[in-house]
Amino acid sequence: MSPPLLKLGAVLSTVAMISNWMSQTLPSLVGLNTTRITTSDTLTQISPKEGWQVYSSAQDPDGRCICTVVAPEQNLCSRDAKSRQLRQLLEKVQNMSQSIEVLNLRTQRDFQYVLKMETQMKGLKAKFRQIEDDRKTLMTKHFQELKEKMDELLPLIPVLEQYKTDAKLITQFKEEIRNLSTVLTGIQEEIGAYDYEELHQRVLSLETRLRDCMKKLTCGKLMKITGPITVKISGTRFGAWMTDPLASEKNNRVWYMDSYTNNKIVREYKSIADFVSGAESRTYNLPFKWAGTNHVVYNGSLYFNKYQSNIIIKYSFDTGRVLAQRSLEYAGFHNVYPYTWGGFSDIDLMADEIGLWAVYATNQNAGNIVISQLNQDTLEVLKSWSTGYPKRSAGESFMICGTLYVTNSHLTGAKVYYSYSTKTSTYEYTDIPFHNQYFHISMLDYNARDRALYAWNNGHQVLFNVTLFHVIKTEDDT
């Protein structure tokens, strides 16, 4: 084969290899061999995960901004993997588009050469026919040379036809790349991801602003209870478990007090994980037996009701000594005014964002609930509020931001039925259901640090999540 034909054969072979690669690899690379990407496909659902949720906003009659803000889960505002994948895919498509453009230019140039060769071949074929008709007038040698050249060129004719097909395929690929690039750009515009770094910075800025907003939040009002999450199954039907709401973030000690009477042993665990696995870190032997299950750990000390009395004990875990004890005047005890389930639950000690509280009933208040705010050091009653809700009709109760929330039962179907605000000295009837999964709650306390309710539910230690409504304080507020 002559040098021009060798060059042409190399070009055609290279083009055929590229065409074969394009037809097999490119569709799978950009996804053309599966489902065609449209703006209504799954890519349009990509959006950065929000770490915070703002449910609503409005203005009250005084013009103050009112928002519902829910604390985020862990791993806030992380990069959205799908958005990153979209950006990477778009970059690949753009690179492929440039490669296709270069290949197309080379293909067009070679294609023009092949067309020229095709014309020459057709002319040569016509001339050969003419010579064949007049072969009697030509020398046998010349005739044989032309015959050999024609035999060499004849196999190129189907190759030329295949080359035309490959050139069309490349053109189709180029059009597909252009369409896909347009679609991806449209999707990118729709999700606003032109600059992912800028978007990420905006999310971080929003997180910072929301954290600043959280610092300005007034105390929240209970809106919803979700769960429970079962942490462990242990102990008797009645008991208490808790963490310290004033402890640092690194201090996650858990305290466990089984049974409602005839016990003085408090078990300590370094973390929830140790609590679940049963790895005790320390055991405390209290100087007195406790009554009920309504104890609280607050700022490193345990507050509990001394058995068969209305005396409140403050016990230090660090020193192992009683730091203070005081009688809660007129408070009923030893099943005089318990919750519906009994168990010497007359005096309920609890803590919230404001401080330490005692909830109980007195004869002077006709057996209805009395709320007293206590001095955490001396146990002195700072102020009391008398409600109209019968203590014996309450299943359990807990304090959030100075408001007492009372459930109507300790059994299945219980709900938060009544609330009393110490800030306004007013009450209201509520209807906030929650799932009493194990049918018998003997302890229910709010932890302000965790924003959760700790519960002892028929030998199960469980957690409930709470949703609070907050009002944001402005500079105009006094």
C-alpha cells in the first residue's frame, strides 16, 4: 500500500477506535446509557441539609419578632454530598464537551480529506471503466497497473461508509453533551449552587446568627413531646435516673436510684454509654433513706425527700456529706398527697432554667398543688404559688422555664393536661399527648441542658424530646 493510503488507513483506524470508545465509555460516564437527566429528576431534589429549623415567624402587637426555633441535631451544616457530586459531574461534562469539540474539529478536517479521496476514487473508477473499454488500444502493462491500484482501493469504499457513520455518531455525542451541560447548568441555577463555598459560608453565617438568636431567647413554652427513646431496661417497676443540668459538656455522669423506698444506694456512671453497659464508676451510701422517685441532681448535689418526713436533704457527691436539710412547711408526706401511682411521691423536687423547685400539696391549699422556688444552698423557700389542681389527680409533673406542666395520669393515654406559669401566676388547660410506651410512669423530670424529659417507665429508662416555643428578646425589651 502506498504512503498516502497508509496515512489514510491510520487515520481511519484511529477514528474507529475513538468512535468505539465514545460509544461505550462516554454514555456510561455521563449517564446517557441509563435514565436521561431532566430537571424533574432526582437531581432537582438536592439541597444542603439544614441544621436549624425555624417553623414560623410573625410580629406580636408590640412589633417584636416571634419565632419558633428548634435546637439542631449534631454535625450542623455539614457539606451536602449530593451538591458536591453535582458540581463534580458538571465539571466532568464541561471537560468532556471541550474534548468533544477538539475531536470534532479534527474529525471535520480528516473528513474533508476522505471526501476528497472518495471523489478521486470515483473518478478513478470511471476512468478505469473507460480504459477497460479501450483496453485493446492500450498496452497490457498499463492496464495491469491500473487494475492493481483499483483492487487496492476497492476495500476502502465500505470503510468510508463506516467513517461517515462514525462522524454522525460523534456529532450526536456532541449534541448530547451540549444538552446535558444545559440541563446541569439549569439544575445548578435552580438550587443556587454557583459557588458552593459561598453557599457554605452563608449556612455557617446563618448558624452563627441563630446561635446569637438562641442567646436572646426568652424561656420556652412546651409545644410537643416526642419519643420515647429507650435507653436501658433495669431495676424494679419504680425508680429514678438523671444527669446534672448544670454540668459541663464534658461531664455526662448518670445517677441511678432504684425503688421508691427502703433504699440508700445511689449508683454513678461516667456516661450514658457506661450506664447502658452497666459499668459503674462509684457507689454512694446516703445517710438517710429516700421517699418516692422525685429526686434531682443539681450543680453537683443530690436533693431528695427524707423517708417518712417532709424534710429535704442536700447531699454533696464530691464530699459525701449532707450540706443542708430543711423541713418543707405544711407539705404532706408518706402518701398523704402523692401522684396517682402512690409510692410516697408527695414531694417532687425538680430543676429548670430558672433554678430549684419543690412541688407538693398542703392541707391549707385543700390538697391542691403548691409550687415553691428554693434556695439551692439553704433550701429556704424563696416564693410559693398555690394552684387549683389536685395533687392526687396528677400523674406526674415537671418544670420548664418557670412553668409547671402536669400530666393527667401515669398510665396509657396520659397527656400534659394542665400548666401553671409562675411568671404570670396564671394557669391553662393543655392537650399535649405523649407516648407512654410501657404503660406506667413513676418518674418524669425535665433536664434543661439536654432539652429532654427523663422518665422511669415500668422498669425502662427512657428519654422524651421536647419542642419549645420561644420569644426573641429585642434591645427595646426591658
